[in-house]
Amino acid sequence: MLLARLVDRLEKAFHKPAPQQNPDPQGHGNPETAIAGLTQGAVIVIVGGGLSGSAFARKILTLCRKTGKKTRVYLVNSTGCNYCGGLITDLARETMRNLYELHAPHDVILNKVSDCIFINREGSAEISLTTPMLTTLRTSRFGITGFDDSLKARILEGIEDMEPWLTIIEPTLVRQIIPLAEPGGQGPESGPKWRVVLSIKKDNGCYEELDAHVLVLATGFRSLGKPMLNDFQELTGYIPPPVMEGSVTEVDTSTAKHNLIADHMLVIDGLVEGAVLAFIPKGKSWLTLTTLGKQLTPGELDRVFAHPQVKKYLDLPHPSKNLRCRMICPAKLFTGSAQNFYGDGWVMLGDLTGYGRVLKDGVYASFLHAHLAAEAMCYHGATKEAFARFYHQPLREFEQDNQVGMLLFRINTHLNRRSWFNKLFIMAAENERKKSPQGAAMHAGIRGLMTGRIPYGLIGVFFIIGLISFMVRHPLKALKTANPFR
Ligand SMILES: Cc1cc2nc3c(=O)[nH]c(=O)nc-3n(C[C@H](O)[C@H](O)[C@H](O)COP(=O)(O)OP(=O)(O)OC[C@H]3O[C@@H](n4cnc5c(N)ncnc54)[C@H](O)[C@@H]3O)c2cc1C
């Protein structure tokens, strides 16, 4: 009981609050920093209309309206699927409400996850989440509105008078970004700095172009390795973040022999070597399967579903023949930070920055980036110096904890090959649940991985405390069932 109380206190003390609107975005009234910022008449082109691009459009228009700046905003987006688990954490939701004055509309919410079932080769443990997570589709599909598309449709909600200042060009791919020969500043008096070449052809056979004073790149990881980004890297010295392989697919579970998933999310550790899988419930007979650590093959998918620990919850024969999109999409996740992701007259947002909590909550990170970058730009100017101070600096808080997060992932990948570790982990978690539905240290650790509310450092400490406390209290049980020397 004492341990549970201590864990509860620590969970509350380290609970990450959602960011709030900055009451003094001009720099605490300091006249030196309270400069004019974005120049009147500037043209901003945002390339990429996923979460970070759309959130940025809303934020910059809101700020321009507030400060009376006449800024033209173009949002250019190619379509395609913004693959993702579609989980919206409580932190992401609160951030969206606080910073953007928007709620997740009912028609995009497909399910609410209130429990997580943690499964490894040796067993399973049920973990309660303190606040439920929402499950959504990110891009509209199967006749359902996607979360990202719903945000794009609501860029002007409550600021409808800014409509003349926003143009959305979609579906259109940006083919090339060309720096103009005599780059100017951020306003019309000094000339545009960038030429953005679109994939739309004019009558004369040439491609449509947009000239911009400020360029915002929010094209996500799908643009990595594409000519547009390769050229931009060469031009600016941008270095993308290190990435880890992953994958995502949508599984139709309507032919399952039994299905106990309901509103539980299944986290499956180590059944596929080097990977952590998640089953994220969407409709009654549909789940999204995401993989961190490697791209899942159809054979591995079938093997996971055939495992007795998974079959306890969902018995679906031939899952690889029940994929709603007929394929498993390869995906990438950042494992560290990008370098040189902003400069004079340009800035990157979202996944391309590698700033956010690693392996978790890209939605929250996208909202945070768009807010910070728009405030930096509006109040302090689209300069390298302003982005360094008002955008990059606040994001640095992620750096150290992400290193701990990646260390935990690697240690786990090493240990979860060992049967004794898997048994010990489940036994410790199960034992905690016998005493209280909220568990203690092991539960708080797993919960922290799901909610993104506590630092990875504390999650690591919780796991160590949880395992040690189980071994101290039940030495014989621990030795008998989890003897590493057997
Ligand atoms: C397997 C997996 C599961 C995940 N699960 C979750 C989760 O459950 N919850 C969560 O919060 N995060 C999750 N994430 C992370 C999340 O998906 C990303 O952090 C988030 O999508 C980043 O947003 P973004 O705006 O940077 O990029 P994206 O969402 O990728 O958007 C980029 C946009 O740019 C457009 N685009 C690309 N190139 C061009 C071009 N040349 N011209 C014009 N437009 C272009 C694309 O069409 C797209 O609309 C997951 C990621 C992966 C890989």
C-alpha cells in the first residue's frame, strides 16, 4: 500500500500538463524582443497539409488576425494516407483545446480506449488508463472522416473573416523548391525568397508556381528521399532525424471466432523479435495494427494472431487475408532530433524535426510545433535567430528524455527474448493488480508509456521498483518461476 501511494504521488508530481496559450508571446514586454515580427503583406507557403501543416495554418491566421497583419497563406497538400495508429492521447486533446480552441468532433471518434492489455510470450496483464484515449482514422477512408482532414476543414472555425487570406491547394504535390536569386526578407518590400513549383500544369505546359517570402515544410516522413526534399537538404544543410522502421495496417475482424477486444488496446511485446505491436480498436470488427521496430511481414502477422496469448482475446483465422487496405504499409518513426531544420525565411514542422516524444504521440508534437513556430514567426520574424530562440529552444526539453526512451526500448528488446524476464514482468504486474485495480509501479510504468504524461526516466524507475519489490516480497515465487539460471 505504501508503494502504491508513493507511485501515485510520483505519477501526479511528474504529470506533464498540456501547454497553455502564452500570455506574453512578444517576449515578456521586453522592447528589444517585442519587434515587429512578420512583415505586412508577406506570403507564406505551407507545404504539407497533415496535422502540423493544418495546425500551423490555423495558428498563423489566428495570430495575424489578432495583430492585424495582412499575411497571405497557401497550404499545398498532396493526398495519400497519413498512416498512423490514430490514437489521440488526453495530452494531445488538451493541447488542441488550449492552443487551437478546437475539440475532437464526435464523428471522427471511433472508439475510446480505457484499458491496455500488455502481452508478452509468457502471459498478459491488464492495465487501467486514468483517462481514456480516443481512436480515430487520420485520413478519411472507408466513408469515415479522418482526424487530419477534419482539422483541415476547420482551419477557419471561429476566424471565418480570415477566409480571403487562406488558399488550400489540394491534391497537389510540390515538385521543387527553388531559392530566388536575390533572396529578400519576410515582406513584399524585399521580394519573395522562394519559388514553389506545383505538379499542376498550366495551358502552356509549364508547372504552376507560387512565390513565397516564408516557406513552411510539413511533409512528414513520406517525403524523405524524394527529389524535392533531397534538393532542399542540399540547399539548406537540413539533416533529417534518425529513424526506426515501423508499419501499419487495418485488420477486418468480422470473421473472428471470438473477439474480446472491445475498448481494450493490446500491446504485444516481443512476439515478433525486435518489435512492439499495438492492436488499436476502431469499429466493432476492425482494428489498426501498428508495429514499432520493424516492418511486419504477412507471415509474421499470421504468427502473432496464432499465438495463444493473443488468441485468448481475439481468434481470427488468416488475418493477412483480412486486411482492409490489402497491404501492410511501411512507416518510419523518429528516434532522435533533426539538425538545421529552420533558417532565414523557412522552418520545418512535425516529424521532419524529430522533436517530440520518441515512439509516442506525434499528434501532440505536431500541435506544439505549429504553435511555437507560428508565434515565433508572427511576433519575432521568420528569421533563423527567432526560430532558434522561440521555437527550437522550448523543444529541447525532449532531447534528454528521448535518449532514455530509446535506451529503455533497446534494453527491453534485449530482455524480452528471455523467458524469465517475460514471466517476471507479467507476474509483478499481475500481483500489483490483485491488490488494487490501478496497480502500483509496474502499472504506472506501462500507463506512462501509453499516455505520454510522465518522462521516460520515471517510467524506467517505475519498472525497476516494480520488479525489485515483487522479488523482495515473493522471493521464492520469483526464483521458482523466473530463475535466470534454469
Ligand atoms: C506506425 C506509426 C503509428 C503511429 N501512431 C501514432 C498514434 O497512434 N498517435 C500519434 O499521436 N502519433 C502516431 N504516429 C506519429 C504520427 O503519425 C506523426 O507524428 C504525425 O503524422 C506527423 O505529422 P506531420 O504533419 O509531420 O506529417 P504527416 O502526417 O505525414 O503529413 C504530411 C502531409 O504532407 C503531404 N505531403 C508530403 N509530401 C508532399 C509534397 N511534396 N507536396 C505536398 N504535400 C506533401 C502528405 O500528403 C501529408 O498530408 C505514428 C507513426 C507511425 C509511423
